[in-house]
Amino acid sequence: MSTDPGSVVVVGAGALGLCTAWQLIERGVTNVTVIERGRVAGASSGLSVGIVETQYLDPVAIAVRVESMRSFASLERTGVLEIVRNGYLRLGHRDEDMEAFARSVAIQRELGVADSRVVEADELRRLVPDLRVDDLAGGLFGQSDGYLDGHGFCDALAAAVRNGGGRVLQDTELLGCDPAPGDRHRLTTSHGTLDCDVVVNAAGGWAGRVGEILGAPIEILPQRHQALMGRLPVPLAYAMPSIMDYVPSSGGFGVYIRDDGPGRFIAGLHTEEVIHDIVDPDDHGRNAPDEYVTLVGERLAHRLPGLGEMRLGDVWAGIYPMRPDGRPVVGPHPGRPSVVTVAGGGGSGLQSSPALGRIAAEWILDGRPVTIPAAVVFRPSSEQVVPSSSDATTSRA
């Protein structure tokens, strides 16, 4: 049976924070406020390339993405969200990759995904005529996968929160947290104070700093990642799926490419492992060096030689809010059950946000994950938090 959490304040108006607020309102919570130091989707969610898919290998990661895709599809049916369903292809290089892909398909079938499949090496060229396949074992393909606009998604969520009676306060920075009567929290913001029963840390790359302010520290590693726009000399004569030449837990990074309309694409280098430099989320720079453009161009030319001469440019950079173990963190803080964290989505926070937001809401209302019980592994433990730092409490949240 659900409990009444009273009033809830969510810190962060990116996809994870807004999904948490939306799920709470869908469950009947009437007093929900989202505060955001900048604008809705002003950081990682708005800079995301927006790929949404279910082609993962870990069973819990698959379940999270399948549940998220159901939420995306529900919003799509209402007309408030557009998904471009061009498909998604994850490439494999070894027999072990193909075995993992087959297990993924079996898990997805059990969860109701009917159109994911393993693609053998000789089929890859038929699916993507311009792909180099001689060094590949095959792939994992999701026909219904696609991409969406991160800003549009977050705007739709913010509207849903407001329409459900909640508030979304932009340009409202969290500055401090003190005890309030009745074992509540008194949050000091740049626009006054807010008292609440439960506070949710969904601050993305700033979640570590917000955790310090809330007295619920959590380790978040803000990694700087980049993406770029590209143009082709001639538009493709076929619909190219998004392509990811990276297998999770492979120890490195790989190139990806995503369609962006006739003759246009978005590309970059992706990893879900902590192998990039950790940066200050307030001072990471949004431009990318020429070396990055060259490296992406070389990888694209190797993997997709049939595309011919590509023009690359319009580079931007953003934050992957990473956890040391590469997994998100969702749940109440050890010893402080009224502080719930939902963070650490890395480079796939947008695509997993509906399910992670639901899990956070379930921790608040049900005391445990209900939709995906195995998601209890995301709960922060005493070994995962970091010691308090007097410096961090004075940092901007």
C-alpha cells in the first residue's frame, strides 16, 4: 500500500527530475515542486542526442529501457511527443558479443519487445549498405527504436507536472538545507525558502554538490563528452538506423551515428565506463577541439566507408553524470530516508529517465521498487556515498 509522502521538492528539471515529479503526480501526490537553477532541460537532457532504445545486455538495464520505451510510446500516442523510429543497431565484434546479443533478445521477448533480433554478419550489409562488415561478427537490432528531442520531451513533462497541480520553478538555485519542524526539510533557494517532507536529488552533473547540501552525499563523476553534426554530399537512398559501435563493459569507447534528416547526421564517441576526464560541471566548455573532430571522422570513415566524403562541424560538449560502477543510483540515502537520489544516468539518462523516475517515485510511495523489483541494486549503500566536504557545501548547486 502506498504511503502519503506529504510535500516533495525535486531538485533538477532535467529528464530524471521531471520524470520523478510526473510519476509522483500520476500516483496522486498533490504537492510536488521542481526547482531548477537554470532552465528546463538546460544541461545534459537538452544536449543529449536523444537516442531511445532497448538493445542492452544487463537484464536490469534492459528492463529499465523497456519500461521507459513504454512511457515514451504512451506520450507519443497522446501527441505531445514525437519519436523518429529509424531503428537502432548495436555492432558486435566477437562470438561472445553475439551470444550476449542472443541473451538480450530472449530477455526482451520476455518483457514484451517483439521486434528486436540478432543480425548475422552477412545480413548487416543489407541493413546498412554503406557499412564495413569484414571485421564484425554481427549486431543487435531494434526495429522500433529511434530518437526524440530532449528539450521537447522535458517541456512535455514540465507541462504535465504543471497540469497535474505541481510547480516547476526555473532560475531557482538550491543554496542550503536545514531541519524544519516535524522532521521536515527547510530548503533555502535563491528565491526564498521551501519546506517539504521529502527532497529528491535529481541534479545531474551537480548531484554530488546537491547531495552535500542536503547532508546526503553521493559520488557523481561529471565526465565531459562531445558530439558533432555532419552532412553528406548526397542524401541516403535508405533509412539508416542509429548505429553504435560499442558494447557495454567492453573497456573502451566506440563511435555512434544517428540520422538527423536528409543528408544530415549526428555522431560522437560513447562509453558507459569511467575512462574520461572528470570536469567541473560549471566550467567544462561547450566547444570541442579539432582533434576530436578528426578522431570521429576517422572512426566513421572506417566503419561507414560507403558514405563518402563527410563534412563535420557544429561541435558541442556536455556532461555525462557517471557513477564509479557505471550504474545509476536511485533510492533513499542510507540513514536519511526522506532524501531520495535519482542520478548517475551517464550518457543514457534521457532514454532511461521514465523508468528511473518511476523507481524513485516508488521508493517514496511504496518503500521499494515495484515495477522493476531488481532495480533495488541501484539503491545507494553506505559504501557508495562519499564523505562530507566543507568545500562542496559552498559550491553552486
